[in-house]
Amino acid sequence: MTKKGSGAILDRFRQITEKSHDYAKSLKGKGQLLAGYMCTHVPEEILYAAGIVPVRILSSHVSQAMTRSYIHETYCSFSHDCAYQGLQHNYDYLDLIATSSSCIHMSEAFNVWVRFAGFQQKSFLIPYPHIIQTKPAGDFLVASFGEFKQFVEKLAKKPVTDDDLERAIKVYNHNRRLLKRLWEFLRRDQPPVTGPEVATATLASQVMDKQECNEMLEQLIQSLEAEPGKAPSGVRLMVTGGACDDLGIFDLMEHLNYSASLIFIDSCTAARYFWFEVPEDRPDKLKALIEGYLGRIPCPAKDNVPGTGEKKRFRFIQQFIEDFKPDGVVFLYQRFCSPQPMDIVALKPILQKLGIPSTELELDTTLPITQFGTQLEALIEIITRVAP
Amino acid sequence: MDFVPILGVNRKDGYWKMSEYASINNKLDWTRAKMIAAGVDSGAVSSKAVILLDGQPYAWSHVTTRTPKESALRAINAALAQTDLKLEKIHTIVATGRGRTQVPFARQAVSEIACGAAGAVRIWGPSVRTVLDAGGQSCKAIHCTEKGRATDFLWNDKCAAGIGRSMESFADLVKKEVSEIGNISLQSDKFPKLSDFCPVYAQSEALDLIRSKIPVEQLIAAYHYAMAKRISTLVARSGVKEDFVIIGGLAKNPGITDRVESILKVNRLAPKPDWDPALTPALGAALFADSFSRRQQSDTTYGARMSGIQSC
Amino acid sequence: MNNGKIVVGLDAGHITTKALIMSGREILGYRAVPTGFDVVAAAETALNHVVETIGISRRELAGIVSTGIFRDVVKVPALNVTMTVPEYVADAKGAFFLNKSSRTVIDIGGNIHKAMHYDQNGNLLDVIQNDKCADGLGIFYTRMAKAIGLSEQEMSELALKSTRDVSIAIQCALSAESEAIDLMCQGVDSADVADAISKFMSERVAAMCTYMPLTKEIVVAGGLAKSPALVKHLSALIKQDVSVLNLPEYVGAIGAAISYGESQI
């Protein structure tokens, strides 16, 4: 049987995630300016409007300890790895790095790049409020995004017009809609694509020029619409948690001793990245961007409704559970992350009420396959009510 | 039933090697058994085997793990060595534990969560709802039904890894038997505080206490308290519903179990005099093996089902 | 130095206590015993063993200079400790004594690892020590050897036979242990696991070394210096050649012994 048309496109997405530097350098070779970002709260459209392609900085999964001289021991391995790559000059080809103040671990990794990796003149930290569900947050960001825009204009040596911004917003929204459509395939009884494959395409989109990505996604979706689907085998697993760029975990979930299918991922390297839109055709583009970005599914580091302590993210998670119908939930978070496990404390009782079993996998540089395999298989045994 | 040490403690290696043993219930006759099933628990620190005859424990063993494959074989052979029963005559063998995929002679693998729950209810009865498996490398809190079916579990976070093994190296450092330090630790009510979050810190802080010239019994108590606190935090996060039992190697350490009980304010069901709690997951695996064999015998379409997983 | 007198350097460390006897520049004998929880008893055992082996009585000893983390704890009447030397001073002196062209010694011990930088006379210039999260490398190594079912020496030799580059997480000994066990349970060859363990330890030591510029020549001391795989990886990570001192565990004790007669610091 010949490889389906979608297979070739998915392979290309996979290759881009594995060789993201090569891809980025090929863009540079065409004269493209590149900006690295460390947190998805960066308004990429402002960069794109200035003709700069934003690429997310992901981990290299190298076990190293030298960054312990730069940032604290008990910071997550993702932040250590990002810091390490800066110090190793793996990303020297970037014209700029940007991040929003999100969690302290990533902020420190960013500081390492600024102070020790030569990015002092080509970096920007966007002050971003943590309590985002308030009017002052929106007002604050007007100034914040405004300053970022000015910085970007200076770097790109040209003004960013409203038309530029609107074009960028439309390209990015298109990307978001396409990715959403891709994930929606997994709601079908017979999806033509698997969770790990969709996760791969999503991760690739974070390191690609969105226009090129959109073309590929359109072709992919077109191919998939025409291909026969296959009912997902075994139990349906949904992942929720923090950044995870290790596709090996998702592959593992579908290659256990028991059958399981990965049917949704709520993380900033997956659904949270694109599950929103920036309002189009508004007169004030920055305000439109602010409205869009504040309306995202929040990262736990930013999710707090003042006065009630309510979490906005949980409403989304419950909606995903309703729409994608998982049998079990896998919490994924970095060892030493603070915000993610705090959310779990409140999420677990919600899952228990819904009768959905769960397990927690603690991410690190490397994957402990037998431990994670045991936890996942135990979860499946619980779901399928295994007993002697 | 006696625990017969077949390999003994090798004092030359220090207080390191746990006792290896095998035991048998000679009242049973394997030649008359309709169903012979076995479970092998390939753990990080020790490997255990349990052989059932028509659902009754017949022979069992407990050996130190070196590599999973080699140690699983050693465990089952140690159990078999007491009889003239041969490996080939066992109808079904199920492997559990971290190294369960490395047991080539096992027909099936089931997680130590499901096996721990099944074994615990078999031993302590249908009132069990929470099982703490405090093993050499990892700690898990397991919730189960009255039938021994696991319903929830919490695996230790990395900051609580290797507590069981750290007990052994601690025993080595203070030059005591690992089987004694638990009782010694209960001799002191007052002792200095060590980090109860990180075993690496606790170990380092314990070493520095040498300077203070406190009696070694107090140091042992301090370390036990710190580790018991760490384990209790884990269990508390998962929630404890009575009845509560403790299995795994650390279940044999009263310095840990007593303190876990007092910190959690819940008493465990007493260990059974004829049963080593560390063998519980292996027993659970044997129960699964027994049940797979019986279903296979009565169900002609068994082979067509994927993975042999049956609902309860 | 000691004017031909017979002196003892006693290095009372977290994990092992070392006694070494010197006369002039000649090393007469040495012994290491586990400190256990009774460092005085360990010191007595080590010392008695050495005097017996070289066939002298304790009365012939001019004095004992103690060093190591428990150097003050061994100052008991039964042991005639005439002076104490901080362990990093002793290490620098001892390393310099054993290798006059060295200027940096990296001491990888049972619980602590540190690096000392010294001048052309062996006088200490700078010292750094590991982060608390990297404590216990020696203990970890012993534990892992037992876990694989080997002696420490056997595991060191096995690591050199590794054919596959495998990584484990390096945050601390708990991560490393978790992941090394996981590798074993995956069926990864013990030699590759042993090498991964050595790499983890070398990563932690190398991380410490980034705090202080390392001046050539660099030598390695301490019990863990006896693992060639560890030393090889360390050298690669710090991008410098290193050599292992003779009697690597006794460097501190040597430094203490040759300090005899100098004024107390």
C-alpha cells in the first residue's frame, strides 16, 4: 500500500521538529529575519507584521549540569536546557529573542541569554500581567505591547503599519483555525490521523513561518479528508499540562502493552497555543491583539480570577473532556514546575467527580520509559477495570 | 511457615544485602494440582516469585535484583528449587514490577499497581481500600475496591525516589543491619530534624550530625522520621481511606511504618505473621496468572481477544 | 617539613577516614576505613592498622595532624592530634607534593566534591565546593555498584566497555538513580548504564568547575578518581587534560602530614 499523501506531509512536519535549526537557517538563507520566543504569551503577530518570523525555542534534551552555575538547581529542566542552548550558541543566528514575563524559570533562562549568550542588544522582555482576568491587565498591555512594537520597528528598520498588523493577524488566525480543524479530526469515530501525528504538526507550527505552515496544513487537511479513517484502538487518553516538546512520550502512549489512543493535548506546545483567535478588522490592532491574547486558555502561571480564585483553564478542560471524551487523563509537567502541579490539586477532584482516572508524569531531560510505561499501563488497567 | 534463608546474609559486603530466601508449604502436593500459576515481581531492588497451586500459595522466594532478566530467573528457580516442580509445568506466569518486560518466561505482564491491589486484598481481605507500596526504588499509594481492583494511584515524584534503597545505604553508613535499624529508630523520641523533603539533603545532614556526637540511635531515628514524613506526604496527597495496609520492603521496617501511621493518624492493618508484605505484588501477579489460566480453559475465544485483559 | 620525624596525616571524611604515616618525604604506610558513625573509632582503627603494618608503636609517632570535615571531632586525648588543617589547604598541599607541576586539584569524595587552586609552592589560592543538590556522589556510586551487583572497581572497569551513548537525567543522585534503574529495566546493557552513571557524576563535577577558572596542570583526587570512565568524561567536559594523582584518596592525609611543624592556621 502506498504511503498516503498525508504521510509525506506529516513526515516533513516531523523532520522540521527534529531539525528546527536547519529549517530556521534555511529561512535565514533567504534573507529572513528571525526572532526566538520562549513563551507563547509573546504577540507573534507584531513580529510577523515587521517581516520577522518567530520561532519557539525548544529543548535539546541534552543531560548537562553546567547551567547550574547560571540558574538555580531546582528550576525545571526545560529552562535549564533553553539556557544551555543559549550558552552553546546554538541559536546565534537569531536576530532577536523575546519573551513575556511568565514563570520565573523561563524568565531566568531568558536572562542567561541576555547576559551571557550575547543577546543583550537583541532581546526584549514584554512585561505581562499574571492576573489577566481584569481590566487593568488590558490597559497595562496597551503600553507593554506598544513598547514591544516600537522595539521591533527599530530592529526591523521600518514602521509596522495597521495594515501590516491586520495581515499578520489574518495569517495567524488562519493557522489557528487550521490547527483546530486538524485536532477536531480526533473527535471523529474514525479519525484519519493519530494524536501523536497531530501533536507533531502542532509543534512544527511553532518553529515555522506561518504562511508556509498554513500551506502544508491545508494540503494535509485536504489529504486527510479524502482518506479512510480508523477507529482509535483501546482507551482514549487526554494529556493536560505544561510545555512538552518530547514527542517520544506521545509515541509511547500509543505503543504500550495495552491499546491506547492519544486524543487530545492541552498544553502550550499543543492546544493552548492556538485555541483562540485575535479579533479581525478592528480599528485598534494592538487592542485587538490584547483582547485575543488575554482570551487564550491561560497557563496556570497566569490563571487567577481575583476574589474567587476561580481558574478559567478548568472550564476549557471540562469542555475538551466533553468534546473529545477521554477515558483517562495524563498530567504532564516538568519536575520542579510550581504552577502546573498546583492546578492538578484542584483538577483531580473535578476528574474524580466525572469518573475519569488520571496519572501524573514528571518530565525531565530524558524519558524513563519503564516508569512512564508502568504508570500509563496501570492507568489503562484502572480504566478497563482489570482485576484477577 | 518459616522463612528459610537459603543464601544468607553476606556480611563481607557490609550491611547491604537483604536476606535472600525461599519458602514452601509442604502440605500441598503439586502433582495433584489442577492449576499451577506463578507471579514474578521484578523490582528495582529485589525480585520475588510466588507459585500458586489451585490458588493456594505453594512456594515463594525473595532475591536481590542485579539485572531484571537474570534476577527474575533466579527468583523463580529459587522458589522451584524446593520442589521437583519444573518451570515448564507452570500453566501461566505473569510478570509485574519495573522490569516486567524483561522476564522472558512470563506470558503476560500486569502493572504492580493492579497486582499490589489484588495481592493486598487477598492477604488482608475485602476491607482494604488504600495500599501503600513502599518499595526499594519507588513508593505508590494505591486505592482499590473490596475485590482488589485498583481504582486510583499516585506514583512518587522524583524528589521521593529511592527511599527504600537509601535505607540500605544508610544502614551501611551506620554499620547496622538494615533489618535492625527500624527497631533501633523507635528507641528515641527526641532527635534532630533532617530535611523531610529530599533524601539527598537528609543523608548529607545526617552525615554532618556525626560532628554533634549524638548517639547513633538518635541519628537513626532522625533519618527514619524524615523518610517516613516524606512518604506520608505522598500518601496524604493521594488520600487515605481505611482500611490501610503497607506492602513492599519498607513495610518490614517498623521505624517507617509506625511513624507513617502516626503522621497520617491512621493505623494500618497488622501484617500477617505468615506473609512477607514485600511479596504482595508477586502474589497479585500469581492471582492474575491463575485467573488467566482459568479463563483460557473455559473460553475458547480467549486467543482472539487483545492483550487478554478482562473486565471485572 | 617534619625533620625526619614520624608523623600521621589523618583525614576524617564523611564516608572514609584515612590515616597515612610519613617520615621526611617518604610515605611509610596508609589505610582507609569507613567512617561509619563513629569517626574516632574509625581513626583509631585506621591508625592502628598502619602502625602495625609498618611495625612501629604509637609512641614513636611525633604527632598527628588531622584534616577533613571531622578534623575537630578526632581531637580526643587518645589520639595525639597536635594540629588541624582545613581539608582544602591539606588537599592543595598534598596534591602539590605528589605533582609539583600541578596547580589545580579536583577532589571527588564520598559526599562532597571540591576543587582547589594553588600556587607554585602549594599554597592555597582559591577553593570551590559542590552545590547541596550534588551531594553524595560517592555514596551514590557505591549504591549503584551494588544495584548492578558489582564492586565499585568492577563497575568502573565495566563503564569503559560501553558501546552505546546513553543519557540519564543529571539533576541529582535521585534523578540519576531513577533513570539508571529505568535503563536497566529496559534491558539496556550494564556497561552502558555504568557509563551513563559515570557521565552523570562527571557532569556534576564539571558544573562545579565552572565557578572557578581551572589552571593547568589539573589533577584529580579522592576515591572517585579511581574510576577511569569518570575521569575521561570529566576531562572531555572541562575540555582539559587531567591526570589522576597517585594514592588519590590520601591526598588530604598527605597534605596534613607534611603540615606537621607548621604553625596552626
